[in-house]
Amino acid sequence: MTDSNPKPRIALGADHAGYRAKEAIKRHLEKAGYEVEDLGTSSEQSVDYPDYAKAVAEKVARGEAALGIGVCGTGIGMAIVANKVQGVRAAVAHDELTARLAREHNDANLLTLGGRVVSEAQAARIVDVFLGARFAGGRHARRVNKISQVETGCGKRGGKTRPPGRSAP
Ligand code: RB5
């Protein structure tokens, strides 16, 4: 979001399997007035999805984009990688319901899509629903806070999680 554009800035990336869908999403978003930062890839030549997922996720984590969208063959690899970047809540959505609930319940800030799963038209509809939905807060805020606690308490900062109900050794 900038002073001159009230729509949020979107970071967008894809691997070769998501390239065509990414291009369609970019055209769709730019037509709707969004500022889109395209982080690649730029063709259907085979590349590694973690490179593009990381680039999109880091833009979101640094606040350089309000939201991110990553496309690979299934959306799964993009989501796995993006969720390793602190502060990112990536959700794969294959339909409008999961896209809406990812925002309303999970406060997802990065949407991932499967270019081999949804059509370009479906991808555009899913993106519209994701961008149009808002976090519902309330009980969901408590749960999202618990996600942050897991994130800061295990793995990513070298800590360890314990099974629920077990005391520290
Ligand atoms: C690439 O063939 C494919 O594995 C990738 O796009 C993605 O679907 C991984 O999750």
C-alpha cells in the first residue's frame, strides 16, 4: 500500500510449473490496480521452487509487501518453504472457501496455488477472495498467537518443543 495506491502491494513468485498461472494472476491484479512485485521465474524452464518461495516470503516478512502469492505445481512446496520464514503464515488454497478461511481464521499473509491443480480463471477467483477477506480476530487471534509462540519456541531459533502436558526436564 502506498500513498497513491490504497491497494496492498503484492509479492508474486512461481516456479516453472506455476509460471503460466503467475502471469495470469499478475495481469489480473495489475488490471485491478494492485502494485505487483514479480519475483520470477520468467519462463517455463525448470527451476527450484524453494528459491522463489523464499523470495516471496522474505518480502512479506520484511514488510516490503503486504501479502504474497506463490505458485508451483501443487502449491504445497511453496507453502512448506514459505512457512519456514519467520512471520509468514502461508496457506495453500485450491478453492474460494479455503482461500477465504485462510484469511479469516488463520490470518494467512501468503497464498500458495497449484498451477497444475487450478485453471487460470480459478486462480484469479481464489486470489480475489483471498485479497478481499479480512482476519476475523476474536478466538482466531488467540490461535494465531499460539502459532507465533510455536514459531519462536522451536526449530527456527534453535529451541525445542515438548509434548503437551510434559514438564521441562
Ligand atoms: C515441480 O515439478 C513440482 O514439484 C513443483 O512445482 C511443486 O509442485 C512442488 O511442490
